[in-house]
Amino acid sequence: MQFLLTEEERLLRKTARDFARKDLAPVAAECNEKGEFPQGIFKKLGELGFMGITVPEQYGGVNLGYFCLALALEEISSVCASTAVTVSVHNSLVNLAILKYGSEELKEKYLPELAAADMLGAFALTEPDAGSDVTAMRLSAVKRGDEYILNGTKIFISTGDRAGVIIVFGRTDLNERTKGISAFVVEPSFPGFSVGKSEDKMGLKASTTVELVFEDCRVPAANLLGEEGMGMCIALDSLDGGRVGIAAQSIGIARAALDEAVIFARERKQFGKRIIDFQATGFKIADMATDLEAARLMVYLTAKLRDAGEPYTKEAAMTKLFATRAVNRIVYDALQIHGGAGYTKEFLIERLFRDARALEIYEGTSEIQRIVIMKKLLEEYDQMFPS
Amino acid sequence: MKILVLLKRVPDTEARILINQEGTGINEQGVKFVINTYDEYGIEQGLRIREQVGGDSKVTVVCMGPGEATELIRTALAMGADDAVHICDPALGKPDPFTSAIILAKAITDEGFDIIFCGKQAIDDDMAQVQSILAEMLDIPQVNVVAVFELSDDGTKATVRRRIEGGDEKVEARLPAIFSCEKGLNEPRYASLPGIMKAKKKEIRTKTLADLGFGEVPGGTRSRVLKWLPLPKGAECRMVEAEEMKDAVAELARLLREEAKVI
């Protein structure tokens, strides 16, 4: 699919691929095994421009689009899905929210450091009683003078303990369900902020997922993103972009799993021949490769839609739904092809299998994606064929 | 300081090379082409020298190759080179080292230079001749297989170490000179995203043979490739296995005598 990419996009992909193979791979192996955060990698990614891909040059970024971000995420994910989720949240949720909804002051204050990876970004939406049902969130944000006072708890926050800036969603109006939510840019140094328990996850071991506690946390009023009540809109808009990122992460993991499966099936002999020569294996591999190709095309198309400024909420949900389900089918079959070996930590597929599972859950479960798709479809049909 | 770096487009070292049916070259279908690995050390060294000397120092890439080489030249520009000369002419085909050197010498003389870096060899045909012929034609010193490079403070000479069997040879060369680079000289940098964006605006001057003043391919043909031949297929490896080592040895001896008939 070379023709789909411009020269500049091919060069970007080459840099991402070379970096992932040479610099990231050794770190990824160790960090995933020990459950450590690969802190040093992000500074290098920042120097190369990967932490401010969509940020304009005036704020220290490279001003490229989501298509380029997707290319980079596929390459990074094919080597370390944990690193990719940190990069995806940073670029497609945090940078975007500040860039699109932040005041000039906030942009100048935070974006250059984010783009250089002098600080990492986190996005705090989920609460114990507000997962898929975002509007059930309870974290309160009360305006007092020129500050907002935040009280509440966020959970499952990627990079929450490592971030220099966290987009926090809270309730500024108790009476309005959707319009009562606002978004804030919070620094961990703000009084009243603390990091709670750290999750011991099944996979994505080289990324951190923590609880954040806000006890009379004081946030300057100037750190409000957009206006009061815009929180839900900011969250949904950011998540559309985030979903393309997670879909790109899916195709990276899927590619790695396919590589592992083919290489293993070509080496492994049973009943006197290579197992890839049995159709039971070959057909699996053909289906895996087809799933991957379809998912990749959806990622490319949706990213292009976004870069062209077209509406893409439905397409983003479809892409995330299809790609995350595809990668889970792919890692399942890739592990099956490995047989007993695949169930041991000696083979990479074991890690890929665990990592892939999170993708159907975070940034909107597969069930939520279907709700989004159905809602958008119905809107389209109501317009095309009014009942 | 004017720094020139020579770049050649070669098949990826990871690519599976198959010779075409006619035996006139390799089957390029599906083969990825890259910057010759040793040339990458040259690019990096050129950039480092520019950073060391500063001022209005400039790194110019010189590449002779087909139109497809543009992307690789652009990669070098994205790494940080300032501009490039791309010698591209359909009449060129696959020139022998002598012809290559004549053409490069003309382009290089037109450009002007204080120092030239290139790879110690191209990893495709492994001739390793062009830099030496070029040095003779330009009448400048050449030092090959450079693993350590140090430019004097006044920028008039370089002290380098050549990697030779079992050790290093320390050599001093007066500039202008040409240095061919060995693995380990440096760690070539990545083309950063800002670098890729900047490279779009950098100039690649394309030159045909006529632009360089040649009416036809110069040099005559001093050497000619008659045919490309695949390596003979190695026999399949057979493992001799047994519970006890002595049984395996006995079996091996039997196979060598009865099947291979070599003992």
C-alpha cells in the first residue's frame, strides 16, 4: 500500500519503525517483564517529534495529522503496546484537548513541554460509579474566587502517576446531567491532589494505571478548558480521536501477532510436515491477515477523514470496534497456532494476547462503540428516509 | 567548511535477493531499497563535522542512481544534510566503478569541497573501488575503513583510525581528502519529524550526464559483468541424534563412510 503514503509519511513510518526496533524493543522486553514504566523512552520520542505530532509548530510540535499519528502508533504498538497507549493518550487526548479547547495562555504554558515530552499527559474521566455511563460522574468542582475546588476520585487513569498534566473532568453543576460537566487542566503539584492505588493489570505491564484522589484540590480558574459545562463535549470529541489511536494500536499488536504466528508455523513440524502446510493452520493465518488488512484500511480512512475535517464520530467508533475485535481474534488464533508454547512467557504471543484484551475495554467498550454507531446510523436514516 | 557525502541506493540487507531469469541482475520486485549502511555513517560523520566547525559549514549529499533514489536522498536531508545533487540519467544503467568515479568526480569538482565522506563499500556489489579511483582523479588523499575520526582544531587535517585485522592503524591526512567509513564510526541519527518537515523544502539538484558535460556514458567499459549466478544450494543439514554420544559418533562415522563416501 505504498501508494497510499506520501514520501513524508513513508519517512515518518521508517523513523518510527527503526526507533521501535532498535531503541524500544530491548527496553520493552525488560519493562513488560518487570512491570516497569519505560520513562527514558518518552524523552527520546519527544526529541524525534512523536509526542507533539498534531501540535502546531508555534507550540513546539510538528503540525502533522492523525494519519501520521496512526502510522507512528502502529509501529510503536508492534513492539510495545504499553508504550503506545501512553503515546496515544498523550497525543490524541491530552494535546488535542488543550489545543482545541484551551486558552492561548494554557496552550503556551503546557503544549511546548508536552510536545517535547518534558512532561507526559493523562486523561481522567472514569470514576468508580461512572465507567461507560460518563454522566454519572460525581467528582465535584466548585468555584471559589479565582479557583475551582475539586473533590472526588478517578480510577483506571493511564499514566496518572507519571503525568505532569492531567485533564480532569468534574461536575460544576449538580442539576444538569450532561451540561453540568467541565474539564480542567490539573498539575500534580496542585494542593489536594494525590495518587491512590496502582492497578496490577493483566497486560500492558509497561504502562501505569492508577487511582487519583482529589481532596479540596485547588485548581486555578484559568485552567478550565473551554467554558463551564463543555466537559462532556470535550470528552466525546477527544475520545473520537483517541479511538483512532487505539485502533492503530490494535493493528500494531495484530501485525506482531501475525508475524509470530507465521514464523512459528513455518518452523514447527508435526506429523512430518510444517504446521503452516496444514490448512487448519493456513486458513487461520489467511483470516488473520485479512482481518489485519481490513482493520488497517479502516484506521487509514478514519484518520484521513479526521485530517480532512469531515465528521468521523461514527467511523471512529466503527474502526475502534472492528480493529479491537480483530486484534483479539488474531492474538487468539496466533496463540492457538503456538500450541503449548504460546501459553508460556517464553513466546511473545503470550504478552500480545494479554495486551490486546484491554483494547476492547478502554476508551469506550465495544458495547459503547455499538451504541455510538447505532445512534449515528439512526440519525442518518432519519434524515434520508424521514418516518 | 564544505562537506560532501556520497550516497548509494542498495537493496535492504534484510531483503531476500533472487537473481533474475536472464542472469542480468536481481529481481527487484518487492525488494526494499535503502541507503547503503556504510554511507549512513558517512552522513552522520558529515553532520557531526558541520556541528563541530559551525559557521557556514554545509553538508551536501551526492547520489548517483535512479529516480527512486530521491526518497533516500530525502531521508539524508531529513537527518540534517543541507542539500543534494542527484545524478540521474536513464543512459547510465549500472555503471562500472571507473565510469561511476569519472561522473562523480565531475559533479564533485563542480560542487567544490573540503572533505568527502562515503561508505567503505556498497553492500550490493561490494566493489569498494569508487572512493579510491575518485581520490586519484581528484588528486586528494584517501583513507579507507575509518572507525574513529577527529578533525584538527584549525580544520586543516584529520587524525583517524583505520580498522585493520587485529587492531587499529592511526593515520593523519591533510584536507581536502576522502574518507570511507566503517561500522562503529558513529551511531547514525534518526530522521526526526521536524527534520522530515524541513527536508521537504531542501533543494535536490538533479543532473543528467549532459548537465555534467558528458555527451555519452564516459569511461568506456573497463569491466563488464558477464552473468549473475546464484550460489550453489547448500546440502540440507542432518542432525545425528542418539541417546549416548558414542552411538551418535558411530552413526556419524557410518554415514560419512557409506553415504557421503568421504572416509
